[in-house]
Amino acid sequence: MTAGSEAAQAAKQATRSIPIVMATGGDPVVLGLAAGLARPGGNVTGVISLIGELTVKRLELLKQLIPRASRVAFLRDPDNRSSALSLRAAESEAKSLGVVVQGFLVRNSSELEAVFMAMKRAHADAVILGEHTVFLADQRRIADLAVMHRLPMMFAAKEYAEAGGLVSYRTDYPDLFRRAAMYADKILKGAKPADLPTEQPTKFELVINLKTAKALGLTIPQSLLQRADEVIQ
């Protein structure tokens, strides 16, 4: 079992015979892990987290949150292939929302301060953090830097909002892992991953940190507060 596209790709490089169950990750067809979603055709199947589609939704939510926003920074790790696909998805949607999306790269925590200063110099009105588990180790520092530089920031995991980030929108990851366990059970009972259709998420979660919104001088629209699954006071 794997969590994230990078882990699935690493496993696929190591074996084409041992079954691999994805618990999260990007489109396995786009990533070259499977021939199709309905019939994977190889040794990889499982549950994906619609990374590209969720990035578009995060951009839409940011625009609802900050209608005046015209320039959105997309912060990502250059070694993360899924985040590159997410950036392209955001860029494709940007024109219809009246915004420009600009990518910024960060490889490790030592580069965070410099990249926040670069985003500020580029006159970013808001920031989206690309999905990458490595960033979780710096969740509080990233949230603090966003407030320090007055940059409203959208995250892909609720842990960031709990650490002081403004807003997060994600799939329900515990649900994905429970569903992935069902795949493992079927395979251990004889099913072939090539014949098990890849599933997409059905549950999503919006978390808003009102304390951070106040620190940034933002008023959260009532429509978003009513949609939120959790509001941190």
C-alpha cells in the first residue's frame, strides 16, 4: 500500500508483479501507473485523491474568499510530479476566474523565508500550497510566515489550518485509507489489481481558521462559513 503519488511511482519502479494499492495520489493514468481507471491493467489500483481537480476547487474557493485577488502564487516542490500537474490545472482555470497563477519553487525548509519574500515581491494576493507530505513537517512555520507576510493561504490538509493556516480544502483522507484497506483485502483473497477499478473520492472537507482571518484583516463570506465542515475560532 502507498500514500501519495511519489510512493506509488517508487513502488512501481521496484516491481511490476507485486500488487500495489494506492491510498491517495494523483491520476494513475496521467502518472503512467495504469492503463485506465476502469481497468488498470497492471499491478497498481486503489483510491486516488483528484489532486488536479482539487487544486482548481481550491483556486475557486480562494477567489470567493478574496474577490479582489488577481494574482495567486502556487508554492510547490519541483521534485513532486503531482504538484506540477496541479499547477497546470490551476493555470488552465485561472483565466475564467480573472486571476493569474504564478508558480514558485521550494525544495526544503531553509528556502521558505526567501520564497515568501519572493511571492510578496511578485504582488501575490494569495497563495496555494501544493500537495506534498514533506511540507507537513513545517506546517506551523509555513502558517506563521503566511500571516507575517500578509498572504492568505490555501492548504491541502486540515493540519495546516489547525496550525494557524487560513483555510484548507481536501478529500477525507481517513475515508480513502479505509477504502484502500478493502482493496488490500480483495487482493489478498485472490483478486487481481488489473481488474479492480480505481476509485475517486466522494467526501471532502473545508476548514476555516477565523483567528487567522482576523489577523489578516479578512472577513470570511457567510456563504463559505456555512459550507465549512469546521470553523476554528
